[in-house]
Amino acid sequence: MKLTAVKLKKCVKIWRLSLYNSLMQRMAYRFNFLLMCVGVFLQMILTLIFINVIFGFIDNLSGWTREQALIVVASYMIIEGLMWATCAYLAGISRNIRMGTMDLILIKPMDAQYLVSIWRGDPEDWVRVATALLVFIYAIVNLDIPLAVVLKNLIYYIILMFNAYVIVYSITLILKSFSFWFVEATSLNLFNQAVTRMSQYPTDIFAHKIAKIIFSTVIPLAFIATVPAKILIGGMNLYLFFSSCALAIIFFYSSRKFWLFALKHYSSASS
Amino acid sequence: MKKYWIIFKNSLQTSMAYRFNTFAFLIAELFSLAVIIYLWLSIYRQGNQIGNYTLSSLIIYYIFTKFISLLINAQDTARIIGDSIRQGDIINYLVKPINFQFESFFSNFGAVTYNFLAYSFIFLIILLFFHGISINILSAVLFILFILMAIVINFLINYIIGISTFYLGFIMGINFIMFNITLFLSGSLIPLDMLPSLVYKIVGFLPFKYLAFVPISVVTGKIGLDGLMPLLAHGLFWILALYLVALILYKKGLKNYEAYGG
């Protein structure tokens, strides 16, 4: 028990240091960091403009009103922002394998998956999380849900968002693990983004039965933003809640196994 | 000219070496295309008419935006140029009898050509699947002409961002901002004529519309023959203006360049 506590403490310390290092790296080019923050903010604004243009023509999107849809959008932004702010190094796995710099991670006396996950966090993406929270608050206020109900559902929402974070992390890790087989696989980032960005709209837009099954199980997009938003707005749904928990566990376990399997195929590119 | 032909060929061959990337890029774009189609299907199912667009014309619009995006964004030119300045690799070009701007352009054009060869057939099939448009020879020729204009304008914008490294030191931030601005103002996110009329007029003066909205409007017949000449002249004006800006920034930047690294 004591050993686990020491290990955990070490993990937290390394994570804190890696976040600090990431911030220092960005601060080396302060003006660039400022521009990165502006860029992230701009990206959020453009997404909101897009949503507004759509709702300029319609009253609801597959049953979701503008404010309800905004909660889905904000939930997705929070998850995306947290992923970049904490696990940005995952996006660089391909490049590091190609350049041989992955060795620097693998030779360290710590779990390689943990280090690969937390080695870099993009501090500008906290702007994404903050903007998303503002959108979230704006949408909640305009939904006219009693505060007591919001606070009660918020607890379920936070648990579901944690599950969503684990699911997105696992999908990203599985996809990036393919980099061990392909020399140049930077396009996996785009592929990963394309897949996860599908969840920024209510998944009810995928009207076909097959699409619904795929996006609830194989690629559980529905559980990234739509399900947390649904439960926040409409209250607890035990089936969706436990499905989300089960999927998070299954995906995390699978990603761990797949990462270890992929790691066996690593051949260093460095001298 | 032979040396640039070799640069073009090298870039084409390099792109061919990473076939998995080609496949993954295509799948990624098809995924995001599917989302857009589902989104608009869901909107049109309610019996709405969005602007001047029918559902099928909107789907065709987005198919074209994906195709054009795959072509013109074949290479991250701004980042490549920025890295080469920041890390000092640009010195390798300065000591050779090669024009750096032309070298960058032909390298970019090689990657664009590869993407054209790799993706055009697939997108043609997708267009046919959605009962696409009837393209006659004239509109096809005009489309290619405006696509070439899009490639040049996109290159010049990215080149300017890239050589901003002389002044900013690191261009990741400005590159990210320009990526988002371009995405929106080119009409890749929303057709520009869906925007409020005042915004549409302002955006109409900028060069970004040539990166998606104009080529698509030409091939879908939204712009008649009488509207082509002013568009061509306007596009050529922007090419000239961007070229001059690039030239000035490059010359001034090079004067103060300390050539670290290399």
C-alpha cells in the first residue's frame, strides 16, 4: 500500500513537472504562445458561428434546441481541450518514432504508456477549456433548468465526462499505436481528429440504424458529448450511465493491451 | 528550369513513398465529409431550404471542398519553410544557384500533383454516387484554371507565413490562426453566400474565396461566363500582391538573418 502511494506520488510529481516544462517551452516564444491562445479561441468562435448559422435556418437539430446543442458542443470542446492540455505528446508519437527520439522515453524507469501520455501538455489549450466552460454556462443559463436539478445532474455529468475523456484517450492511443508499424503516419492525427470531431454534434443526426450501432459501440462517439449532455439536461438514465462506465473500462483496457502489443514492434530509428 | 523539374519530381516521389498517409488522409476527409452530410441531411429532413442551396447541391459543394482541401493542403508549406529558417537549413539553398521561393513552390506542387493523381478518381466516383453535376468541357477547363489559381494563392499565403519566421522566430501560432481564418473565409466551413450580405461583401474582396468557394461556384455553374473575367482579374491581382509582399518580406528578412544552426 505504501509502495503504491509512493509510486502515485512520483507519477503526480512527474506529471506536474512535465506540465511546467511544456509551459516553459511555450514561454521561450511568448508572442507565439499568445498567438496560439488567440488561434485556439478563434477556432472555438468559428465553431460557434457555424452552429449559429445552422440554427439561423432551423429551430432544432434532430430534436436538440440551440442551447441543448451548445451543451454538446461545449462538452466536446472540454474533452478536446483537456486531451491537448494534458496528453499532447500522443499526437507526436509518429514523429518521435521516425526521428528515433522515442528512445528517450522508453529508457526511462517508468511505465512507457504513462510517460508517452503525459510527456507534453499544450498550455494554450486551457483557453479551449475555459471558452468551452463559458459556452456551457451560457447554454445552461438559457435552458431554464432549475438550479437544484442542474447541480444534481452535474455530478452524473462530471462522471460521464471523465468516462468520455478515458474513451477519447483510449481511441487516440490505439490509433497512435499503429505508428509502430508505419514509418510515416502523421496523418493518423488527422484521422483521429476526424473521428473524435464527429462527436461535436448530437449523435442523433446519424439517423441510420447501422450508423447508430457503430457510433454507440465500435466507435462510441455518442458517449463523448451527447450522452453527458443528455443526462445533464434530461436527468439520470441508468442504462446510458453504466454503458458509459463499461465502455470506458473496456476501451482503456483494450488500449493498454494494444499499446503493449504495438510496443513489441518498435525498432529504434536512432543511432 | 530543369533543376525545378527535379525538385518537383523529388517531391512527387517522396509523397509516393508514404502511401499509408495518402490512405489515412482520405479516410479522415471521408469521415468528416460523412458528418457534414449527416448534419445537413438532418437539417433538410425538416423541410428547410438553406439559402440558395438544395440538399444535393450542398452535398456536392462539400464534396468539392474536401477534394480541393486535399489538393491545396498536400504539404504544410508554412511549417516546412519556418523550420528551415529556424533551424538554419535555409543556408543550404542560399549557397546554391536556386531561387528559394521557386524551390518551395515546386516542392509544394509535387505534393499537390501526387494528391491530385491519388484522389481525383475516388472523388469522381463519390460525385457520381451523389448524382453529381453534369460537367462539360468548358466548366472542367475553368475549374482546373481556378484550382491552379487556388494552389498558387494558397502557396503564397503559406509562404508568407513561413518566411515570417525571420521576424517572429516561431510561426506555429500565426500558422494556426491563418489555418482557421482560411478554413472559414475560403467557404470550406460554410458556403460564403450563406453569410450575412455585408460579411459576404467584405469576404468577397479577400483572396481566401479562391481557395474553395470560387472554384466550386465555377464548376457548379453558379458563376456565369460574364462573371468570370472580373474574378480572374481579381485573382491575378491577389497573386501579384501576395508575390510582391513575399518578395519584400524575404529580402528584408534575409538581411537581418543570423543563420544559426544549419
